[in-house]
Amino acid sequence: MKKLMFAAVAAAFLVPAAASAQDVTEDGSRAYGIEPYVGVMGGYEGFESNPGAGIPSSRPGNRLKAGLVEGVAGVNLPLNAFFVGVEGNVAKGFTGSVDWEYGVHGRVGVRAGETGLFYGKVGYRWVNFDRYGKNSRDYGSISYGIGGEVGLKTLGLDGLVKKEGVRLRTEISTTGEFRSVRPMAGLVLHL
């Protein structure tokens, strides 16, 4: 998994995009270039009773879980119908056992229609739990998932925003060997 993550990150930085930065697709977005984005998402993460990766076990009725609010920032490199990218995230738990989460992921995917994106991601995420006190350590593990984005215009909600760069994102991810489930949804602004 680490090799795949490093390959995705390396590809994101080694692709010579500057020469083709003016090429555009049917919807007017760039076929090549650099596409930064930021977003806000909300969701939930629940861990198994024995999650591994150094995270302490919990009783089955008292699992580690939390509601999350997350900020994401990243950059995509469109490659015509495909894209590669790198993304960082920081999440704050507002209910349950998680205090903070943060991580970095490489993404690779395909562009669909005028504003759609489908992707897979792999990276590393650290979690700090409220349950273990203010000075508890951060527990880290490989994280991976799948997701998609679609523009609000495609959903018939184009009257809500002035710029088509706003997209609805949904994704689901996990840590380790399927030791947690983490569905998230939110809005992403492509700059």
C-alpha cells in the first residue's frame, strides 16, 4: 500500500502539465493544468472493538466512534479524462470518542460528464481520542477509500451558487484492514 501511495504522489508532481495548460474540455474546464480545491465535510467514523494499529481495544457496546466535521484542501492534476491529486485533511470530533483526526492521501480517478469525478484514494491518517485524556498519543494507520463529486448544476441546484466550481462530494473510507467505517459528505470548491 505504501508503494501505491508514493507512486500516486510522485505521479502528481512529475506530470509535465504546464505545456498543455490551455487545453480545455467540453464543459470549459482545463483538460490539463493544476486544479486546487478546498472543502468542508461532515460524517461519522466507527471503529471495530479490536481495531489494531496500536489503538486500544474497547468493549463491543462501547466502541470508539464519533461524529466529525472535516476541512479538506488539495490539488488535482487533470489529465484529459483522468486526474491524479494530493489531499490533506483535518477533522474535529463533535460527539463520541474522537478528538482530532488528520491525514494526507493521494488520489487517482476519472472525470465523468461535465462536472463529475470518481476516485480512489490511499494515504495515512492519525487519530487522537478524547477517551484517553488530553495528553493521549495519536494513533496512525494506512487509510483508503472511494468517492465521487458532482457539480450543483448537474443536480439542478445551479441557482444556489454563482460559480460551477462548487461540487457535492461523498466518500467512504476505512483504516488498516477494514478496521473502521467512515462515510463523509460535503461541499468542495474547485478554485
